[in-house]
Amino acid sequence: MAAVFLVTLYEYSPLFYIALVSVCFLVTSALVLGWFGLGVPVILRNSEETESSTRVLKKQMRQVKNPFGLEIPNPAAASVTRGVTLTPDCLEDCVLTCYWGCNVQKLHEALQKHVYCFRIKTPQALEDALYNEYLYKQQHLQSIKKNDKAEKYCQLPEDAQVVDFGPVPRARYPLVALLTLADEEDREIYDIIAMVAVIHIPDESYRLSCRILYQYLLLAQGQYHDLKQLFMSANSPASSSSDTFPGESSTDTGLLEKAGLAGDEPELQEENSKDCVVCQNGPVNWVLLPCRHTCLCDGCIKYFQQCPMCRQFVQESFPLCSKKEQDEDGSTHV
């Protein structure tokens, strides 16, 4: 009967065409407007709605103890001809090895070999991965005792006759410092088994002040991570040293940008306070990723999906210290 009715409607009435067009229109409208739970198509959303509606699965943050620390106590006095002074600060006995004029490509290939081939736990392992592509090696024979912040002096020998490492972009890093654990048993305890620090040393052709450009942490599981700084405010404005010129900071920044070595710096200097930028009451404790702004307290972190400083969407976040550590620190101060 239904077939006979449709045939009759098709032959004798234009209502069939009207009904067919109406059904197609309703189905199309339902798909577009999301009546069937399909959501509004991406092509009709703006970029902000698309990014906010995309839920990124948060990874479980894992706290890892880093046994290595390295500082440059007097960067203004460092140069290729005069050498540089380094201050290791390690939780265990460590070995400091310095490589002058290390090949850039070979160093990054060595980091990849740590992931796919063999673990770089000792200076010899790094030298094998580098294929000895460096100008001079300097190793401090006596291991650095834990919590011993003794200064270590690194200098090229006079017979090396190296006054610069060529124009920018360079094929060699001026100095690469490697910190490894001296005791084999410690390598089984710590997840981080070595640290590679790339250090710029001023020379005749490139007088940018001495600084650590990159720091790579090598893990026992076969990964390596680029150690990056956090963007957070300070209690007081940075005091300029007596031997620093007013235009040195801007000049160094320009040189870094030309060389492609400029780090991710915040565009604006924040207020000189460690209070939360939202409530101005609680202490700053949460780091937002991937922007690395540290600007929220424990009470405000749960209300934000975007960073209040740069408006970038937050994919992950982790606290600088737990509630228990905060309470212990507060009771100590009292």
C-alpha cells in the first residue's frame, strides 16, 4: 500500500518533490547544527573555540632528582684566551670533562645515539659518540665531591693557537661541559646519569658575554631533555654589577637573535612580587606548560585553562612544591 501511495503521489502531485526537498534540508541542517550530537563542524568554528574545545590528555608529572648543577661565577672574565671558571654543584661525586671546539652536528648526533644506540654514562662514551670531533679535551682527574662548590678552571693550552671559532653560524661550539657520576652504583640510583652543558665563550670574532646556552639532561632510560628556565617574577629588580654597561643587555640580546641562539624570554617584565598575579595574595607555586609561566597560586590554578600572562592554552601544569613542603617551610620560618 505504501508503494502504491508513493507511485500515485509521484504521478499526480508535486507534493512528492516538496517532501523530498524538505527531508534533505532537515537532514543537512541537523548535521550542520549538531542536532544528532555530531557537534558544530570545525570549519564553522573560530580558532579560539577549536583550541579550547580540544581536550589534551594530561600526563602524570613525575618528580626526578637532578644530581648535577653547574654555574659560571664570573662570566665577565671569561674568554677563549683566558679560559673560564666553572662551579659544579652536585649531590654525588661527579667527574667534570670539558671539550673545546666541539662539532655541533656530532654533538646532536651523540644525543640521538644516547636514545637509540648506547647510554652516555661516562666521558669515554661521549667521545666515542662524537668520533673525537673536538679540538681539545680537558678532564679534571680528581672527582668533584658532593656538595663541594670548588671552582674549576678550564683553559685551552697555548700551543692550541685558537683565538676564535669562526663567523656565525658556527660549526663548532666553543665549550661543552660534561658532568657524569663518578660512582657506578650512583648510576643505578638516579634517573639522570649525565648532564651536557653548551657554553658560549667570547673570542676575537664574537664578543657576546659568556653564558650557558643549552643544558641537556641524559636519562638512564634512553631519553634526554633540554633543561629550560621558568618565567617568574622576582622580589626585587635585578641589580646591575659594577662592570656591566647600561647597553650590554640589549646588545647581547641582539647578538643572540642574529646568531639564532636567543632563548624564549618574556616580552614584558612582571611586577617585582612572588604573589599570585590573579588574587595577589597566595604565593606563586604552579608552572604552566608549554609557556612555562610561573604565576598562579594553589587556589587559582583550578580556574584557568589559559595562562593569565600570555593567554596560551594550558596543556599541563605542575607544582613547584607540595602542600606538605609548604607547611614545613612555613613552620621553619615561624
